[in-house]
Amino acid sequence: MDYPLDLSVTPEVEAFFDPESNTFSYVVKDPASDACAVIDSVMDIDYAAGRIAFEHADQIIEYIRSNGLTLEWIIETHVHADHLSAAPYIQDKLGGRIGIGEKICVVQDVFGKIFNEGTEFQRDGSQFDRLFRDGDTYTIGTMAAFTMYTPGHTPACMTHVIGNAAFVGDTLFMPDGGSARADFPGGDAGDLYDSIQKVLSLPDEMRLLMCHDYGPGGREVQYETTVAEEKANNIHVGHGTSREEFIKMRTERDATLNMPRLIIPSLQVNMRAGEVPKDAQGNPMLKVPINGLQRRTE
Ligand SMILES: [Fe+2]
């Protein structure tokens, strides 16, 4: 695939950190206009209490409003398993189109079964405004952006490249963090290795913006690196790690990891583009499939 690279454009990137899920959300602004995009927003949840709130999203909304920006896109790099998206809440306040990778249909099919969703749950991605394919282009004001299909962590992961900045989702972590797990239903360590190589084939100076950082070794959280730094120093894929070595390492490591605390609410909400599901009476309600996730991940 020949991607339409344009390193001459430097988008203005504002990062918002959610310490509950160690997620970075971004506002990405066109330097030549007031247009912006939001990438990977977070809805707050107190799962024990069944309570949702929008403090994190309100910070982003306030930033966009106070800077007089126009929100054109609300992007999800993938269906997150560790936090809930605030995309519909932000769209309701500020407009913009919600976009995700077209393979969302695969994710909806897999988790539609796990959560025993009825036929009213559409598995065609129609909850989203735009489904991106590999190499698709779109604009944020005057800025050109394109998508790279980077599956492995999930089957629907996309990297969004906007000027000289690539938003990699969970395809890569900071060099000392390595890579994300590949053991969720539909994930694949070999695919993840191939996707990482695709990202690392971008120009050395390309900025890489992370979706997560866990501050390994107690350091401050960080969210930005470059292709050159990842190639040289990434602890899972740097130094020319082979595909076989990576798959072995990733598979062994994933077998030791617990499910993310919020995977059950996150998937039900995020596969609906951030809408909370409703019961037969129309009340917002979440399900817990007993032994459903484990059975299918073994
Ligand atoms: Fe993720």
C-alpha cells in the first residue's frame, strides 16, 4: 500500500490523560484553520456503583470551546477493552463524525455472541458515521489524514496518520513499555508484529502518539516518541526482534495477564460507538456473561 505521506504538516496536539485507565485522549488541531479531531476519548465509570460521568470528556469539550475550535472528527483507534468511549457525548455537544476501522464488524460479531446480543444489535458498523479501510483518506480542516490498518491487538485497530504525527492506538507503547497484549478474542500476536513493522516503516522522524502509558519503572507517564526511537529501543520489537521471537514473548506474557478491570462494560459500550446498551424497557443496562470471556480466550 502506497500511503499519502506529508511530513510538511505539523498538527497541534493536546494530550489529556485519564489516570484511571492510563489512557491518553488527544485533540489534534489543523495549524492552518480552527478545525480539530478528538482521538480516543474516555467516559468515566464507577463500575462498582454502576455510575457513569463525563469529567474527562468535559475537559476536552471545554478545551475545544475555549479555543474556538470546530470539531470535525471523533476517532476511535479501536474498540478499547479497558475504558469506555465518550464519543456520543462529545458528538452531542460539539458535532463531528465518529469513525473507526471497518473491521469493527468482526469485533461486533465476536462480542455480539459473547454478550448474547439479540438481532436488534446491528453487526455492520452502522452505529458509526465512518468506517475506515486501509489507506483511506480524510481531512481535518486543510490537513490531510490517512489510515493504516494495523490489526493484532484487536482485529479492528487502525493507525491514523495526520501530517507528521501517527496515532498508533495500542499497536505500540513507548520504547520501554513495548507492545500491547494480543490475546483478546480476535487478537493475534503475529498480526501485531506485522502491524508494528508497518508503523516502523514510516519515516524515522514520524512522531508516534500512544494511547496508553503505564510509567514503567515508576517514571512519569509519556505519550510521544518517534519511529527512530522505537526501532532502536523498543523492548519488545526493537533491535531487529524476529517475528518468531515476538510471538513467543507475546504469547507467554499474555498468558500471565488478568483481564482488564473494565473489559466487560467497555466492550458492550464501545462496540456500540460509545452508546450504553438498553434493556427491553429502554433502561441503560450492562450484562456480565458468566465465564463467557474466559471460555473463548482459552
Ligand atoms: Fe486497547
